[in-house]
Amino acid sequence: MTRLFTTYRTLESRPDSYQDWYQQANLLKEREDYQEALLSYEKALEYYPSDYWAWYKRGMTLEQLGRYEEAAMSYRYASQMRPHNYWAWYDCGCVYLENLQEYSQAIFCFEQALAVNPDDYWSWYRKGDAFKASGNLEEALNNYQKAFDLKPGDYWALYQQGVILQELGRLQEAVKYYAQALEIEIDDDYAWYNQACCYASLGQNEQALNSLEEAIYFYPQIYLSLAQTNPVFEELRQEQRFDELLHQYQDEEVEY
């Protein structure tokens, strides 16, 4: 509190001081007083309009305020000040991807971030997310693979490749990626369930039941319902073991 008061006192005597407005903005941002922080960053930029950090942190502040279009533009201005700075490009890409759903813009920003740091796992991964969201599954797969190459043993890059391969109908490949992912995170119900769906589509009922049973173990209410309603398990529902699985959990619920 004392630091903030001291800064305000400085501004009373030197209202044209960029550095003081900028420091005040940082203090206000730390206090999560984002509206006042924004005003101070903008005041700082009046005196030093080419400052990378003021534009960048203005973008961060606008994100906190939910003003995403303006946040993206602020990051873009920061990138103009320092085209070879990774963070403004990356954060701008995330805003376009997550908040604005402008996927081509997101891809462009992640490409610029990768031009600065070609070995960055996150830019490859998020670029994969952007391609996936835009419906370009082959490019999404390619980017998730590059992310995995940079971070071997990463669960999420493996899992996303499984999801894409499943959507592309390359089910046997999808099964292998889910299996690799489950070697890393054995308790992931999504991977077990998706793997069960792939096996069922391939007519490999025993493997489908094995995977489905694992998914049900983690979240019985969710996956018992899906097991009984998802058309992909139609053939599976004719199996005696399927009935035994249902009765097992129904009996457990009664005992509980």
C-alpha cells in the first residue's frame, strides 16, 4: 500500500513521467485493480507510445477485463514494437484461439512465436488446437506430433493425436496412441473410453469391454450411461460380459 501511495505522490509532482505511470500500472495490476491499471498503462503510453512492455501488459490487463478484441490488438502493437519477442505473439494467439475463435489469426500468431522459438512445445501444441478447432485435422495431427517430438512422454500430445486419428477414422492407429497415453496416465477415463469406442468400431469386442470397464471404474455414473446409449456399443451390448458388468455396478450401488 505504501509503494502505491508513494507512486501517486510522485505523479502529483511529475504527471508527465512515463516511468511512474508504468510502475503505478504494475502495482495496480498486482492488486487486481485492472480498470485503474489499464488507465495508468494508457497514460504511460501517451508519453512513450513505442514501449513494448506497456502495450504487452495493457493486453494482459484487457484480458482480465474480458475485453478480448482490444487485448489482441494491444498484443499486436507490442509485437510491432518487438517483432522478435515470443510472448506477445504467443499470448495474442491464445486470445484469438480461446476467446475470439479466430483460428486463422491464432495460427498466424503461433507461427510468429515459432519463428522466434522453433523448439517451443506450447506454440506447436496450441497451433494444433487451432487447426483442430478450424477442422483441419491433418495439420492438427502434424502439429501435435511436433509438440510430442519436443516433449517426449507428454500425455496430452499423445492423447490429442489419438483423438484426431479417431476422428479421421484411422482407428487402429488411434488405439495405439491411446495405449501409449495410458502408459503415462493410467487413470485417464477419457482415453479409456475413447479407446473402447475405437475397439468397438473395429469389432474387437473383448478389448472394447476391457477398456470400457476401466472407464466405468473411474466414473460409473457417466460411463454406464454411455455404455447403454452410445450406438457404437450396440453389438457389445449383446455380450454376456456386458450384462455382468452392468449388474456388478448396479449391485454395488444397492449395497452402498
